[in-house]
Amino acid sequence: SQSVMLPHPFAARHGLFARAAGEKSAPSLADGTRRLVTIPARGLAIGSLTFDRPEVLAFSEPSGAAGSTATDGLIGNTLLSRFTLYVDYARKHLYFEPPRR
């Protein structure tokens, strides 16, 4: 449910561990717990959307899914819950619809 979760290879490739501001642990169904580092971020842009100071966490060890290079990261519920999302699998697009007021 974090804002952004980065796998170890992506964080290492971009030198993000040098910017780590803290450490956390999270439960893991596979092996008990996972160690994570908090990466300070001023902002995040997804297309034309911007988010100020999102929570960014990276897996500190490259084991299991945390070592995967299949994706660059995951967008968590903290950001996604602000929108109605539409997924166009055929075109590989994700549409964010802002809440109606």
C-alpha cells in the first residue's frame, strides 16, 4: 500500500541506496520479513500527473521478487486510491480519472 515500491535492481542501477533516509521492515509471505529503505523524493510524475513528496521504498536485498527486473517498480494504493483507474491491456495504457467533486 506504499506510494511507490522499487525492486532492488532498479534502485541499485539508479544509485538510490546512497540517498536512503531510513530503514523499515515489511511482512513477506515467502520468507517472513523484507528489509526496505526509504528514499526521499521531491516528486513523482506519471504522464501529466504529478505527486509531491510521495513515499518511496526500495527493497534492500535482491532476493526473490525484490530482485526482479521484470518491472521498474509498483505504484501503491496510497496514490492509486485517489483515482478511478481504467486499464487498456490491448494498448498497454493506464488511465487515471480524477475524483468528481
